[in-house]
Amino acid sequence: RRPGFDVVWTREAVPGTGPVAALAAGLVFVPDDVEAVAVLAADLPGVRRSTVDRLVAAIGPGDGAVLVDAAGQRQWLLGAWRVAALKAALPAQVENASVRRVLGGLTVAEVPAERGEADDIDTPEDLERHR
């Protein structure tokens, strides 16, 4: 979030149709002069400002940067992206599209996750472990 900008809440046009549809819905509200955005899933309590700063810095000349967890897996919903690249990558049919397929063709820098950054909360047990 940039100083002077309000937070805009939105969701996918057809509720429950996935993160690519949600990404498309959010990109509609990004002003034309914004070069890059962070894409962060809502269930990632370990993400810090420093996480986003590292991701943005890692974009370099490429299309984006994603956090890589301890198992070496790219976390597609934990990244920073050039807006133009994201918009160009979106398929005509965004509902139920695969994030990995949509973003996987872009030039991506990998940023190693620091402890806890890639933890997500999917179950009550996950929440207990995180507390």
C-alpha cells in the first residue's frame, strides 16, 4: 500500500472460483502508473513488510519474484509482480484457472523464505502450531 491510497476490497466475479479470478478482480483497481504489486494469500501470517521488500527488490529485469519454501517449492501466492506481466498472463477464462499454469510461464526470480514466512493456515491444527 502506498501512502495516500485507500485499501480497496474486492473478490472474484464468481465467488469461490480461485486465486486467478481473484487476481484478475484486484488488478482492475490497480492504477496505470503502478509498476509492481505484491500478491499475497490471506492465510499467510508470517509475511512481513521485509518479505514484500525482498520480493520487490528481487524482480529485477524479470516479470516477478516468488518466495520459495524450505522444501524448494515456489509459493505462487507469495510474490511480487510487474503489473503489465500479470495482466498479459491472465487467460480469457480466469475462473478456476491454475495459478501455476498462468504464472509459470513468466520470468520468475526465486527468493528463499525466512523462517515462518511461507507458513499458511489451512486447518485449526495449523493455527495452533503457528501461535
